[in-house]
Amino acid sequence: MTTQQYSQQLAKVALYRQALPPPKSLPQSELLSFVRIAGQLTAEQNALNASVLSHLTQTNAANDPVYMEVM
């Protein structure tokens, strides 16, 4: 591809982008609501992971005979 062909392709891309409708952004309150919910879900998942890890560490599950039979 020559420099001229490359420039023509870039010009086409620029025209295409101008033809696209502007992206619809979410209202600020709705966006903050999604962020808040995502934060809550992350905190809940983190607490659940910590609880499971704590339980498995206490029971030493990797050395449990039942676990060894499954493997």
C-alpha cells in the first residue's frame, strides 16, 4: 500500500466517523448507580471468597481423605 492509498483510507475512516451518530451517554445519576451496585457486588464477592478461603484453610481441605478420593 502506498502512502497515497493509506492517506485515502484514513480520509474514508474520518468521513465514516463523522457520519456516525454521537454515542448516547448515560445520565450521571444512572452511571453512578451502576458504579455503586458494582462496588457492592465486588465487596460481597470479596467477603464470600474470604469466608470460603478461611473455612478451607481451617479444615485443611487439601489433605482431607474425601478430597483425595475425588482426585
